[in-house]
Amino acid sequence: MAGSDLQLAVHYTYELCRRYEAEGRYIPGSSMPLDEYARFSYLKYMLFLANSNQRLNEDEIGLIQDCMGYEVSAQYLNRFLQQHQITQNGVRDTFIGVLQLFLDEDMLRGDPTGSVSLLFLETIHTVGLMLSAMDGTADVIQTTSIAQLMMKLRAYRAAYLRAWRSPLKNRAARVPADFRMKPDAPSEGAGSQQKAAEKEPVSTSVEITKEPEQTLEELMEELNALTGLHRVKEELGSLINLIKVRKLREERGLPELTLSLHMVFSGNPGTGKTTVARLLAKIYSKLGILEKGHLVETDRSGLVSGYVGQTAIKTQKVIDEAMGGVLFIDEAYTLTAAAGSNDFGMEAVNTLLKEMEDHRDEFIVIVAGYPDEMEQFLESNPGLHSRFRTKIYFEDYKPDELLEIFRGTCKRYALTPSSEAELHVLDYFRKRCAERDENFANARDVRNFVDSALSNQANRLAGITAEISDETLTTLTLEDVRGVTLE
């Protein structure tokens, strides 16, 4: 697709979005005009790829301008990168919002081939390939990212079309329950729906996670269903039982048990610390310990400023967001690693300790990081040891547990590994666990492994000239996993 043709294809998607909005459709969770949401999706995608080498060249900026339909300066684009933490999953999720519009259109047109959604995916793919060629050399990071993203989007589209074409469902059942029509849009037999949420907020270094409502029993089942983490589950189970007893004593008018719920999660990367923290926030809410049960996740960059007096303000803002929930500070030891120099990390710690004392029953703090470094963190300030009495160690995963995580990751991507592929993966992680070094990242290694296998699969499928079946698209073979190597 030539440059001018690509520009026409991109702008055609904007035209379709405007047409759909006139029909009353919208994207849940956003009040942006649909064409602006599509522009925002392309912009995130192109900046994610262009920034892989930490710089934007004139050709890349020119392509971005062509696709956006108006001039944007390098200063604006760099500021956009600073304000938005763009990840591959973030790009995927934003694109899926637009892709769903085109899938709905394919459904309404009765088009089993999904021609409108296919055009959109091909346009995304071509934009990525065009941008990756702007440096004049093949960028492995960019091409791998494009392949991984396209595999995820295509798998989503294939699963949707497959469900829609299913002969076991009648026509009415194929219409998605959350079909994207605005509440005031005319529709036959349609009741009023909730209005779309506000615009997508600007990302910061603080991530707020609030999951759908679950019962306490469901949350405990989810905790116990996590792969491995046997010691963690035992310790948390005892702590939760103690909380239940304390609540029962309060109800009976017995003397209150002193119990500190602030915790230290120590362990190597990828051992499930953040996942467990999210679950605990919701469990504590169900037990009546926390009012909201949300998780605010941050690190040094979200707490520390480079100017005198600003760190306390920045830290206080994050704490305020965490009130009623859990504040999870990853790599907390970096706050005190430079103690004694002109560093403001200790100012963040002092602000945190004061708020933990003043609002001891209003939020819970979980600090996390490597075991040795977290011990040094606790020793850096006398108040830290007394506040963080509960310390939970997250062990590295065993090879068979990493294989189980691999299976679960494949399932989320609608992938089915062959038995030969699974045997190879198990053998690979046996060797990796035996030779582990500071780069070993447990479950993160598994995610990186699957992403690399997806890239290998994409390259293999690219050589198939015949129509690719759903089974072929969703199968990982020995060939796909055998060539994967992690740093």
C-alpha cells in the first residue's frame, strides 16, 4: 500500500467512525467522538513503535501527521510520550474499542467474512510496517511488536466472528449484549442504557485498579487457585482468619486485638506480588477492613519529585488516592537507597509514615521488592520496622509451575500449544531455573516467552498462501516455541 493509499485507508476509518456515531454508536468508557478516539488509537500505536529507539525522526513525524490529518510538532509528540505510559497492551486495548465497532458493522451487514474489520486490521498492520521502515533499517523490536499486536487483534477478531457464525445460536442471540448504542439513540425495543463514561484519563506513574464486585468466597477461591505460592497462601490464610476473629471479638464487645495490616512483600520479579496485592485489597474490603478495596500501584517515580518541598505534596496526593484501599509501592527500597545524599526519597518515607499513623485504619500499605534490598529499606528508618510487622516471602516458581502459567497465558490469548510444544517449554524452564541469574523473572519470563512464540508463529503463518483456518491461527507448534531464547 503506497503512502497516499495508506493515508486514504486511515482516513476512511475516521469516516466510518463518524458514520457510526451518527447512528448512535459509542465506545463504552469514552466520551470522545469516535473519529477522535480512532485518531488517539493510531497516535498511541505509532508513538509506541517510533519510540522504541527513544527518538522520533522527521519521516516518522511526517507519517504521524499524514495519519492524524493535521500537523503536530515534535514537541507535542514528546510531551504526549511523557504524559502517557504507552504499552503494547494499552495499544491493543485501545484498538479493540475501535475494532469492536467494525465487528458490529460486519454483524449488522450479515458479512461472515468480516470485511470491514479486516480492512481496519490490514490498515493497522500497514501503518506499523510503514513506520518501521522509516529508519531505513529493519528494527527487530518494532517488527516483533507489530507481529505480537496483530496476532492478538486477529485472535480477538477470529474468536468474535467464530462465535457469531456459530450455527448453534439464533440471529438474536448473536447480537452482543453490550451493543454500542448511545442511550438517546433510536432503536427498536431498546431500553435506556447507562451513559458512556468520561474521557479516558491521562496515564500517570500511578495505576489505580478497581475490579468488578466478587463475593468473599469467590475472592478466596481466586487466591487459592493462583499457581504455586503455597507459603504465601498459608500465611495470608492465617492472617485473614485472625482478622475474622478480631471482627468477631469487636461484635461481642471483647478487648480489641492489636493487628498491623501493613506488609512487606519480598521476592524476585514476576513472583505474583502485585497480583496478590490486588486480591488482598478486595478481600479486606469484603471483611470490612477497607471501605473501598481498590489498589493504587506506584513506585519511586510516583512519589518523589526533583524539587525541594514537592515530594511531600506528590506523595500526599498518592496517599489520598489510596484512602479506603491499598497503596502498593513496588521497589520501595529505591526510596532509601540514596539516603544521606541530596535525595528526596526519605521525604516520601517520612510523609508516608506520618499518614500511616494519622490514618492507621483508613488505608493499608504494602511495600515490595527484592529480599535483601527490602531488609535494608526497613533498617533505614526506625519507624519502618514498627509499621511493617508482617513480612511475606514470595518464592521463585518451579519449572512445572512455570509451565502451568504458560498454559494459562496461552488460554488468555486463545492459543492451544501442541503436546510437543509443551514438553519443549517444560524442558526450557527446567534449564532456565537451574541456571537462573539476576535476569530470571519468573512469570514475566513466561509472558516474554509467549510473546516471542507469537512472533515466531506470525512469521510461520506469513509463509502460508492458503486461507488460514481458526485451528491453525490458534495453535502454537513446536516450531514456534523451539526458537525462543530469553536474555
